[in-house]
Amino acid sequence: MLTNIAHIIDWLLWAIIAASTLYVVVFAFASLLPSRNRKAVNDGDSGHNRFIVLFPAYHEDEVILSSVETFLKQDYPRNSYQVIVISDHMTAETNDSLACLPISLLTPTFKKSSKAHALQYAISNIPNTFPTGKATHAVILDADNHVAPDFLSRLDNLCRQGYRAIQCHRTAKNADNNIAALDGVSEEINNTIFRKGHNRIGLSSALIGSGMCFDYDWFHSHVSQLRSAVEDRELEAMLLKERVHIHYAENILVMDEKVSNTDNFQRQRLRWMTGQVQALFHMLPYLPKALIKGNVNYIDKTIQQALIPRSILLAVIPIVALVITIVSPLQSIKWWALFLLLCLSLLIALPPQLRTSSLFKQVLTLPRLVWHLLKNLFHIDRKNTDFIHTSHNK
């Protein structure tokens, strides 16, 4: 009797973990499929698209000046883009330096700071007009993001192909230590599974919070609806409800600073895990309607919010496999098979240039980081909408 119960529990646990693993496997292999290209749409406008570029900056004195100065080196016509910095709790010295640049500087005072509040404030307080017409697109970048001089030119080309929502390829600009390097590796795997793999089979890419571009009219009419500290997940849900496809621009890089210490790593992951739980509960009420209407993208995104984080899978599966190997070697085969399949999928999802000998040293950091992730599980509050800031201190 006890043996049968143990077997049932074993299979139930395996099935739950296998579901999250299978999701990773499917989209890792999907990323190997050829890309789907669109042809440019001739909309009768021979001029350039006009971009409002937003830099929300909360306590970002260390990085914001460099990012904005780098962005202003665009090879795009200067009268076709406007840079807006929303300076929240930054020093007077930083604001004075920003004010000397050819940008628009906003200095709101929020009772409760968040990226959503900064975006809402900007859209409500800036004109959306250019010498050649109204703004056509809104671009959102983080205060530490650096882009190439052809960033807007490449975006302009994609916008002409009819894409109303674009997620650029965010990638690491630093690898100060094993934590930063592993954070960069994790982001590239995310890019492959949740963006590239999805687009390759016709599904929408996931958003990631920065390096995002939206049709301006759509963004203007929806930004006021943001309520949580995970605005990218809210925007994603709104887009998918309306069946707006999110394109992943894998060749347009946005260099992003990765976390370099354990405390920042833990805060960042707590924000992400909290956001995942909040997004799941936010999306579930609409799921029956999505099922009835056959909204595959929305269904997929809801499933995505229920997935077990990969790092936890990498820790839990081999531990359970070892325990069951001692108790019942035959029953452990399915666990080892699942672990090997997960490792193979992550290897496929990892870009070839990152498959180096130094990766092993970075992986050795994983157990300590996973321990911090597991501790985060006890701090998740799905009703908490406070913004959890990740600093750039080393």
C-alpha cells in the first residue's frame, strides 16, 4: 500500500516537473527552424518613422548619462526622434548634466515610484509632434542600456514591415564575475526559448522590459492601464488579448548591464518571480475566453507564467533522481532522462559563442544562486505592487 502511494506521488511529481521541462524542450528545438520574414509594407509615407525614446531612470545616476550620450550618436535623422529621460530621485548634478543634452528632461516626484508611473507621466507630459508629423512609435530603454548608431534605422525598417510591437535582442554588456556572466547566459537562453523559438513557429515573442518598441497610438492608449511593478508582462497581456503579434528582432542588440553580486541577483529574481505569480493570477480570468476564441498566444503566455524556473529545475531534478536511485533504481530512469533532456535543450538554446570552457566555472556558481531563489519563494507576495529596484553597485 505504501509502495503504491509512493509510486503515485513519484509519477505526479515527475509529471508536474516534466511539463515545465517539456516547454523548454519544445521551444529550444523550435529555435532551430528557419526565420519567418515579412516584406516591407508600402504605406504611402516615404519619410522616416518618428520615435519617442523613453528612458525611465530611478536612482540611476551612475549609468544614465553614458546611456543617453551613446544613444544620441544615432545615424537616424535628428528631427525624427526625441529622447525623454524621466528622472526619478536622481541628484541635481545628474539632472544638470542631462539638461545640457539635446533631450527632454522630466523630473516628477512620485509618492510611489515605479517604471509604470514614469512611463505614464512621460506620455501625459510630452508633445507627440515632430516637424514632419506626429510620433509613430514609442521605444522603451533602461537607464543602463547602450545601443548601436543604427538602432533606430533598423527599427524603422521593421516598423515598415508592419510590426506594431517589437522586442529587441537584449544582451549582456558586462561579465565582471561569474554571477554577471551566468546572468548573461540565462538571458540568452531566455531569448532563444521565449523569443526566438516562439517567433520561429509563428507565436509572439515575450517582452523583457527594455529594448521594446510599440506603435505610438497603441502605447498611448494603453499605458494608463498599467498597475503593477511588472509593466512588461501587463503590456504583453494587453497585446495578446488584442492579437497584436510581438516580433523578436534578434539582430538589433540592446546592451544591458548584468547584476554582479548576490544581493542584486536575489532582488532581481524576487521581482521577476513575484511578477510571474502576479501575471498568472491576472491572466487566468481571461483564459476561458481565450480558449473559446482560440487565442493561442494568450493561452501560451498564461502557461508560461505557471512554469517552474529553469534554475530550480536544474537543482530539483538531479536531487530527486539521486534520492530515487537509492530507493528504486528502475524508477529513477525517467528522472535521469528528464534531466538529460533538459541539459540538451539548454545547450541548444545557448548561443554557440557562449559554449566555452569558462561556462563550467560559471555553472559552479549556480547552487548558491539557486539557494537564494528558493529563499525567494517565501517572500513572494502576489498583492505587492512595490517596485523592487536593482542597483548598479558592484
